[in-house]
Amino acid sequence: MTESTVILVLVIVTALAFDFTNGFHDTANAMATSIATGALRPKVAVTLSGLLNLAGAFLSVEVALTVTNSVVKIQDTSGAPRAALLGDGGSALLLIILAGLVGGIVWNLLTWLLGLPSSSSHALFGGLVGATIAGLGWTGVNWNGDGTKLDGLVGKVLLPAVMSPVVAGVVAACGTWLIYRITRGVAQRFTDNGFRWGQIGSASLVSLAHGTNDAQKTMGVITLALIAAGEWTDTTNIPFWVKAACAVAIAFGTYLGGWRIIRTVGKGLVEIAPPQGMAAESGSAAVILASSHLGFALSTTHVATGSILGSGVGRPGALVRWAVAGRMVAAWLLTLPAAAVTGGAMWWIGHLIGGLAGAAVIVAVLVLLAGYVYQRSRRTPVDHTNVNDEWGAVPRPAASAH
């Protein structure tokens, strides 16, 4: 087995680890409101979400192809790796991808520890961009596609990042206002019970949509690594085994549940009622599915959070915790640059050591950081037993933490 093949295996394993963190980091996007309103029991919610993420991962490849072709330039127009960078069998390119993945995972773990619903997608793209700039320079990033249309990083990632929470928020606000307008005069016990059933359907649709968008990002990264190693040249397709592996990884992460973030999204932003929950989830699903069809690698976290805030705005008299929302927006603004700096730093560490040893050191650093974050999380554990404790109160001791 050659050195580049071993590094390729490390990249694939690390990519699946990122996919796993993406799953538990983003469970809140689909299920936080259903858990908060009591429409679904916590463990039932994450199990349902995991199964639907698994199914959704097979429904489309447009976002995966965006990641493969529209973020960094490691291949030429034929789809083959850039010849000038293949002197070491592709190891230099693989090191860039590995470093970028580590940058994304580290940010995911840090924000999970803090209970902040930041974007896993932007953490991934930030890590890849930072490692690419460190390894190939600014021209290694596909900023604006071919220059004739916005199909590069700007058009496919950055613009959707700005627009998607606004669009989702407006859709959810209008939907919430309309729901309360239509049901005016109906006893709350009837509306709440009815909309709890509706939430099950809308939350399920968000989970399915999440699989069509976020699972594909890791598919695109692994395909990018296969191209870098010279093992794949078709830039219009994704190997089936890559689809299956990524679907399973994100589904398992979703099933474990990122309870800290579920608590923040479900209890910390808005005092949410079932009608609001259904409106927020329906708005999120519509925006995510439309974006997946168009190949926009947007942040499902931004969409879901925008929808929840919109549902608070659309309900007269609803309590919206804008201070919590402000901290989340600050985390959103930091995600891309912070992950980019981490990805770039990981590339420099690997590059200075060189070869397989450098790649192994990067992975070792990741393992050590992950272990540290997990140990810190055990000091204030949150799981399905205390995720719905009132916001502002110290959560009751949990039986376990994920």
C-alpha cells in the first residue's frame, strides 16, 4: 500500500467523522421545536430524524457536485488532478483536504460544547478554504466559478448563507401570522393538539431535506479526495459506496442527538407553541429542498434558526430572546474565518512534518482535541432527560451525555 493510499484512507475516515459530527450538530434543525412543544418524545424524535436523514442522502447529488467542483481547484477541466501538483502521487492535495476537514470538525465540537447552533457546512467550507489558501495560494479557491455566473464559492455558498435565514424567517413569519389568523377564536387546546400532529410531518420533512443537503457535502469531499488521489475522474457523479457510507454516518450522528444544541434552539430562542413549530419547520423544509435542487450548499442551521425567529416575530406577543440570537449570529460570522485559520494551521503542521507522518500528526491532534472537548462536556451533561428544562435554569443532572 502506497503512502498516498494510506493518506487517502485517513481522509475518508476523517470525512466520515465530520459527517457524524454534522449529524449530531444539526439534529436540532429538524427536531428541536417538536421536542420543545412535546409533539415528539426526545428519543423518538432523534430516531425518526436519523432514519429520514439516511433516506434523504440518496435523493440527490447536486450539492455533492457543488462541493466537488465549486469550492477548491484541485482538478483541471477534464476532471483529473492538476498535473503540477501530482509529483507526490497526490499526497499534497490529500493533505489539504485532511487539514480542511480537521478545521471543520474542531469548530463543530467547540460550538457543540457551547451549545451554539453554528453552521457545520460553513465550518467545512472554511476549513477547506483555509487549508487550500495555505497549500495552493488564493488562486486555489474557486471564488466565482468561470466568471460569467455565480457558480463558485460566492454564488453557491456565501450568498445563500446571507439570504437563506432571511428568506426562511419571512416565510415562517408569514406562515405563523396566517395560522393564528385562521385559528382565531378556536380553543388553544384544540389548535395545540392538532398542530402537534402537523409538527410530526413537518419535522420529518426537514429531516429528509437535511439528508438531501448536508449528507451530500461529505460525499463531495470524499469524491474530491478520490480525484486528488487519481482514483476517480467523473465530476458529474458520486460513487455509490461514498453515498452509502455518508448516509450511514450522518444518520448515526443524528440518532445520538446533539442535545446541547437542541436545548438552545428549542428553548433558548423563542417560547414556541405548536402552531409556530409547524410554521417554522415547514418554512425550513421548503427553503432547504429548493436549495438542494439548485445545488446551493446552504447552512440548514441558518435556515432553521431563521425560521424559528420568524415564527416568534409572526406570533403576536411571543417572547423572542434576541440576546441569544445575537450570540448565535456572532458564531455564524466567526465560523468561516475560524475554521479557515484552523484548517490553514493544520496544513502547516502537516506540511512541515511531511508525508504520511504529517497526516498522522494532524489526525492525532484532532483526536486529542476531541477527547478534551468531550471531557469538558461531562461537567454539565445534557441529554434527553433534561433537554426540555426551562431556559435560564441549571439543567437537572442527566443520566448520560452525547
